[in-house]
Amino acid sequence: IAVIGMGYVGLPIAIEFGKYFKTIGFDLDLKRIKDLKRKIDKNQEITKTDFQKSNLLSFTNHGNDISECNTYIICVPTPVNKKNKPDLTYLKNATKFVSNYVKENNFVIYESTVSIGTTEDICAKIITNKTKLNLITNFSTENNKGFHLGYSPERINPGIGNKKLKNIKKIVSGSSDYSLRQIKNIYKKIIKAGIYEAPTIRVAEAAKIIENCQRDINIAFVNELSILFDKMKINTNEVLDAASTKWNFLNFKPGLVGGHCIGVDPYYLTYKAQELGYNPEIILSGRRLNDSMSNHVANELIKAM
């Protein structure tokens, strides 16, 4: 197995797979690779003990070292640009890179967050164009002259000790029934919380995006409440504590929203919606409100000072 991208998503996956399969962690950043070879994780998520337990894992920044792999898992960043449009530069470059080594019946699995349809409509086409291999959508003994495609969205929670990779249920999907079974079997080795088989790759892509859209919208709601209650001279936390006594109240807290996921993923969904001619009002409204909270907090701080 080759894991492409040794960031906060790729490294934990490589560590876990390295306990069961010969695994190669690849990254272009030479300093990162040198640190990992010395069992140092700058993100402080992986301990030296974790490295030692993963005795089938090695690290490299040389492409030829992954040429004998048969499974490629791509874990690269998918940010947005200054106009809040999806930036697929890393994803496309990583796909072109692994296409140099993909052979018949190999698996290419994506963990990066993407707009719905990206894995099949963009990534698979890049692989097909470079390798001249077809995407296998109906595997059989007569129809196996191609490559397998999968999508398994990352659910890494950096900094949350009890929510490690193996303790979080994993969604898997594949381009054929056979692809799905094999991908499930691979991940089943490292995920103790269980595997959920999505019926299609698009369903898996959509599930990942709405997980964070839901949190973004709920946080935006309590952020708006905090602004309103502040004008009323009411303590927001006291209101939330009182409301939380009802069994089905969702106890979100107001605050700043950033990071790799919640502040980015909704734009991947709204971009696709607008491509289809639909303007997603609630999602974009929540994004605007959460993006404006930094100004609100700064103004409140200045007032207090």
C-alpha cells in the first residue's frame, strides 16, 4: 500500500496499515520524510511508540519506491481559493503522480474531501488518460483489464485523544461490487469501530461534505443567538445550559469556525449546487455568519479593553 501525503490524515492511516501490510508513506516534503524516518511527527499526533508498532511501514519522497505497490491511497489537502472555490491542484497532481505507477487491477482510493462527482468525473479520467486503463465498474473474469477506484472519506479528529482513526466508523465505496468488497477488506484490518458500505462513490462523497455542513450551520445558529443575546444583555451560555435540559436539544456552542474541514467543506457542496443552477441559501448564510464572527469577537474584545 502506498499512502500519498503524510499530513494529519495520511500519516495515521499509514501507521495503522503498516501494522498489517507492507506500506510506504510518500510525501514530497523531504524534511517531513526525514523527520518521520526519525519517528518525529511535527503535528504531535503520532508517538514514537506508534511508529515502533508499525514495523511494516517505510517513508520516502522518491516516486520509484512506490512502483511495486498495488493499492494507492491519496490523502492530500483540498482547500478553497480566495474566491472560496474548490482548489483541486494537489488532488490532480497526486493523481497524475500515481498514474505513473498504476497497473492492471490496482486500486486507487481517495480520502480527500471533494465535490460530489470529483472522484469519478475528474480523478478517474486523469488515470485513464495517463495509463490507458479503463475504470472497472463491473468486475468479472472476462472484464478485468482496468483499475479499481474507491472513496473512503477521512474522519480524523486531530487533538481529540479518544477519537483515533481505528475508533471511528469508516465509510467505504467502490467503482464495482468487487472493488467495494476488496476495499472493505483492506480497511477492516485497521478500523475497529466498523465499516459502512456506501452504495456509490457519489453517496460517500456527499456524506463527507454534509457532516461538516451540518456542524457549520448549527454553529452559525448559536453564533447568531450569541450576538442577539449580547444585545439583550443575556448570557448565552446560561441560555444554552437551560435549553439543554430538554432531551433532544442539540447543545452547540458559539465560537470561531476554521480549520481544514468545517470552514472549507461547505464550499465544495455550494460550488456543485451552483454548477447545477441552484443557490443553497441556508449553507451560504451559515458560512457568511461564521466567517464574520472573527470581526464580532475582535470588536467585543476592543470594547472590553
